Amino acid sequence: MFIRRSVPAPYDKPMRRLLIVAPAALLLAWAEIGAARADEDDNVRARAALEAGEIRPLKEIVSSVQRQCGGRVIEVELVQTSHGSQPAWHYRLRMLTPRGDVLGLDVNAATTEILGVKGKGASSACQ
């Protein structure tokens, strides 16, 4: 039995590649748009919490932590958790110490109190 091809043989591989790559690229673009919208929602929630007085400004948190621990903040994440019926805001910070160690800190976003420190040298890092 002879089957006639609708696409000449030299164009067969590029066409298959296009049919595989194009949907994958569309899925990736869709995921990036979703991530950007989620980041935008997080920024809106953080600004609303700041304006409502639920959290302290990031600049204040960073200066307080650097003063207490003597390092440099290299990463910040604002997280909302719920304890009972009351939501609580926390800053999760990564800090580079003067000795070159990286610490993870959990800071109460409303009071600037350091709730926990993890990493090498954590026990002696913050007073």
C-alpha cells in the first residue's frame, strides 16, 4: 500500500519541531503572565497593609535588623500567616554577615522584632 504525503520530506522535520515548540512556548508565556500578576497582587496587598499600619516600612525593618545583627540584607520576602483568627505579617530576610555567612531571619513586620535566626553562626549573630 502506498501513502502519499501532503508535506514534502525535507520540510517534515521542521514542521514537526514547530508543532512541538510552539505550544510549549505559549504555555511558558502564559505561566510568566500568571507569575507577573501574582507579584502585582502581592505588591498591592503589601502596600495596603503598610497604609493600614499593619506592617512597618521595609527600610525601617532593614535598618533595625542590620543594626542588631551587623550584616547586610540581601533578600526580602513579605509573608502573611494566620495564627488563630488574626493574620500576621512576617518579613523573611537573608542576610550576609561580615564573616561571609548567610543567615535566614524571621522578623515580625509590625514590631521589627526578630523572631528567629537560622544559619551558621546564628546563635551569636544578633543581640
